[in-house]
Amino acid sequence: MGEPNTAKRTSAVSENALIVSVVAGLIVAQLTFNLLPMLIGALSQSMDLDGEQAGLVGSVDMGLLAITAMLVAPVLHRVSLRVLAVWAASASLLIQLMSIFIGEYGLLLAIRGASGIASGVLYAAASAALARSAQPDRAYAKMMVGAMIPTVLMTVSAPYAIESWGLAGAFGTMAAVAALGLPLLRFIPSEAADRAPIMLDESTDRPVLLRRSSLILITAHFFIMISFGGLWAFTEQIGVGTGLALDEFGFTIGLSSIVGTAGAFGAAWLGTRFGRTRPLLISLVATGVLSVAMTNSSHPFEFILFIVLWSMTWTFISPYVMGAAATLDPNGRLVAAMGGAGMVGVALGPFVSGWLLQTGGLEAIGFYVLGTTVALSVLLFPLLRRLDRA
């Protein structure tokens, strides 16, 4: 009588251990992304770089992360994800330590490029590992919630290290986080996925990343992240424009990040009991509507309300998109490729929104996001319906 409960507890422990490992891997992989504003400031002050030079360091790092993740994705089913993640995280730790002692710009640019390559491998391996969960939608939602606390602690502590040691403090913080995350990677699986993929396309002899369903999901995630990155980059201008002071805006961003995880909690609780079609498409359109409302807000209270709700819908969307990809390819190749494409989208988002800002104002950004979410809902509907029925 006790065997089913024991099996359920064992499964829960295994899933939670996997999520801890994935959170550690993704945080180490995205060190530059999460600390970019502070890193650029430290580069400008410590090395006397202008904004373009400092920004290029971050662009090279994150650009090579995205490219590497997409290049590694097709072979992830043939290698041990645990070995790949451990080696990549070890390389990342070594590179952060080396960066502390580099004072020449060209050499630093090269070493941060190496950091991006190591981070891309780690990002792909960690993303693919979570795809092997028995319930990937729920696992992605739990991962997003679990990543919040260590990310907040890292971003809060980094300014103190930078104030005390300058640029060395920034890279020292990265090295410390990499050292703490490295031992946790032992829970990443090394064996192949034990779930069979769901085949939706007529032509199943194509490589998984070239199937129609895969290309639809990669395209959708790319444009979702362009919208997210573009609007996120200009939230300060929107908030200050409504009358918020800079310190009040900082508090609002922290509040939206914390309360926004309610969307991931909701996705974890709801799972796929009603399929993916309705939850994902409703939240996509809701995100677009809230984007328009936020960019048209004229009072601080309106902005705070809309950005908190907007954050909740974003954290609700991601688990379902990644869960769909993991269902189509349990070995995680599609998830890793989507992650790389998403990082490219985040990088391009501010450029797209900057152009929209110049041509039509902040309101144009909101309507662009709404148009994108509606178009993606139409694109995804047939695929999600077939996936729910399968």
C-alpha cells in the first residue's frame, strides 16, 4: 500500500534536485546578463571606457552565449549533460577569476568572449536538463520561482563589492557565484531522456530543430523575447514619465519582480490540466493589452499596477512555451535552441523599441507588443491544439 506514495516522494525529490541544479547552472550562465548594468558602470569607471566600449564588452559576452547555445543544441542528446555542465561551469569560474587581473581592453574583450562561449554551453546543458523532467511545464515554473531569491541576493550584493573593489568586485562577485553553483550541478542527469517525444509533423525524418513545429516555437520565442526585452528596457522612462522618482522606480521594479513570480506559481499549480492552448494564448494577449496600458499610463499608481500585472503574465507564459518544446523534444535540443534565440531577441529588443520610440513615442512600443502577441497567438494556435490532442 505504501509503494505508490514512496515512488511519488522519490520522484518529487528527484525533480526538486534537478530544479536546484538547473537554477544553479542558469544563474552561472547568465551572470553577465543579470549584472550587466553594474558591470558597464564598473568598466566605465575602472578602465575609463566610454559607453560604446563598455557596452561592447557585454554585447560580445551575451552574443556569443546565444550563438554557442544554438550551435551546441543539435548534439545535446549525444553527450552527458552533467559532464558538459560541470566543464563549462569550471571554465566560467576560471574565466571570471582571470578577468579580475586583466587591465587591457583588447585582452578583456577576448576573455569575455571566452566567457560567453562557456556560458552558452552551460546555458544549453542546463536548459536541456530541465526538459527531461516528467512534467516540464511545472518544472519550468518552479525553476523560475527558485531562481528569484539567489538572483536578487546576487544583484543586491554586487554593488557593495563594486564600491569596495571596483571592476575586480564585479568579476569577483561572478567568480563567487560560479564557485557556489558548481557543486550543485551534480544533480543534472547524464543519461538520455526516458520520455518519448510527441511527433506532430508529417515529415519526421528531418532533424528535430528543422521540423515545422520546432521552427514555429523558435520563431515565437524569438519574437516574444524581442517584445519583452524592448519594453523592459524603457520601463524607467515610462515610470519616471508618470511622476515616479528614480528611487521609487527601483522599488517598483523590485516589487514587480517578486510579485511577478505569482505567474510562475500559477503555471506550476495549473500545469496542463486544461492543456496549453487556452492558458498560453490568453496570457499572451493579456500581456499585449497590459503593455498598451502601461505605455499609456499617466499616474504612478497606474504604472505600478500595470507593470506588476505585466510581470505576472510574462512569468506565466514562459513555462508553457518551454514545456511545449520539452514535450516535442525531451532531450532538450529544442529548448536549448529556443533559449539561444531568446537571448538574441532580448539583445535586439531595445534597438527595435528605440526605433519605435523615435518614430511614435512610448505608446508605439505598447501597440507593437500587442500586435506581436496577437500575431503569435494566431501562429501558435494550430500547433498547441495538435499538441493538446496528442
